[in-house]
Amino acid sequence: MTKQSLLMMSLFVITTLLMNPVANAIEEPQYEVITAWEEHSIELRSYAPRLLAVTTMTQGQNNGFRVLAGYIFGGNNNDQKIAMTAPVQRSMDDSAEMAFMMPAEYSLSDLPTPEDDRVSFREAPGYTAAVIQFNGWADMEKAEANWQVLQAFLTERDIAITGEPSLNQYNPPWTLPFMRRNEIIVPISDAKRS
């Protein structure tokens, strides 16, 4: 295969992925941007309440993902499939927790019972958060570096951090690194800053 045909094939694949309506149809948490610093890829957001399916990652990230994916792909008392949402949320503290947001159409009483007792549910209230966005593969070293940048940014502006940060990944594993969207999200005080 020539370099030119390889380049054309790559452009075709990238264009197909970007234009694919299924890839853009995944539900995400509802939020309103309060303030944005685009040059730093940082925003303050007001998030709506949401319902989370959670598990503890006992043997690493893949284990947590498999447990939650098993539930939404039919591993429940109704053999019911539940739509995948984004992001996949991972704690950055010692709790080693992973969470999937449940689609907005569900309330806690509507969700089928998990077959795997490692899956539980949590109703997350609305909150205000600071967010830093970055692309590429989001290993914990890169996540920690971005968390340090966000933390310093907030401290410099006297914005109070009120909770623990989480790593949030929005793309399926086959997404090219430069197209991947990752965010560190941390709760902050409700005071709206500019």
C-alpha cells in the first residue's frame, strides 16, 4: 500500500468516525457552563442531578468496567439492555470506584436488579464543579498531572474545592488518541466565580 493510499484511507476512517451519528448520540450529564477559561481548557459548571451505577475496582480499571458493562448489557433480573452513556467516571482517591450514569429516562425504582451484587446505585444531587479537559490516553499519571494544574488554578482564584476529583473518559477504546476527550471533574463551592 502506498503512503498516499494509506493517508486517504486514514482520512476516510477519521471522517467516518467524526460524522457517525451513533458516536454522537450517547447521552451525557446535563450541565450549564458558568464560566470558561478556554485558553486553560477549564470550566466551572452547574450539573443537574443524576443516577449512577457504581462498583469498586477490585482488580483494576478493566474489572470495574466489565462489572458495570455486564449490568447494562443485560446482566440483571429482566435481561434488560440499558443504553451506554458517557463519561465512564473513575475516582482518583483510594476508594477505587467506577461509575456509569444511568440514562435520564430511569428513576431508581425503574432500574432492574443487578445479577452481580458488586453493582449498586447512587442518586447524585446537582452540584457545582470545576473541570479541566484534555485529550489522548488518560492513564493515572496524565490524570494526576491535569488534576495538579486544575487544583493550582482553583487555589490561585480562591475557589474552594469541596470534594474529591474524578477522571471522566468519554470515548470508546478504539477512538484515536488525538480525538479522545477526558476530563478531571471536582466539586467546588456553589459561589459562582468569573
